[in-house]
Amino acid sequence: MFGFKRRDGSNRNFVVEIDRGTIPVVRASIEQISFERKIRTYLAAYAAKQHERQFGWKTFRVLTVTTDEHRLQSTIDALRSLLVAHSPGASMFLFTTRAALRAGDPMSYTWLDGVGRVAHLD
């Protein structure tokens, strides 16, 4: 987790997920460990305002760095299928691959959100 204060005084807060591809994106049972289960946990925690109580954050985003474009797209597809009331949904997540991120600075890098829009950390 990390955060920074922008020049205008607003804060940006992030949780980072480094996905090494060691667990499936989706499983038949939500009881089994999967990346989809992690996503559900983040969305539920946001909806419950756990970030406000635990860290004093007004909002946060989840940065996911994954293994390749195929896994990135599979993760976005799984995310788009989830609906959790009182959460920002797919726009809360930003994605990239390790190879793409290595080529640039994470702060100026163009990330892809779960809705398919480009985004920057600042």
C-alpha cells in the first residue's frame, strides 16, 4: 500500500497486487482461492468503508501487475462480471503487465482500468 499527496492537496491511495499467475483467475467455487475472490474482497471492503476506518482514506484504487496480456484480460473479464453494491466496481482497479511496467515509470505510466479506460496515478 502507498499513497501520495498531489500538488492541489488531494490524496491518492493505492493497494498493489502483484499477480504471478500462481492461482486461477476464476474457479467454480468461490470458496476456493482465486483472483476473482481477491477482487470480491476488495470490492466488499470498499463497500463497507473499511479503508476509512482502518487507514483514514476517503478512497483508494487497486493496482494489479500481472504476467501477460491474456491474464490481464481474463482478470478484467472476471471483474466486469461482479456487482457489489456501494463499491466503485471495475473502475476501482488499474491493470498492467510486468513487461509493460518495466518499460516506464509507474507514476507516469498509462494504466488500464477495469472498464477499459486509460488512467494515470496522478
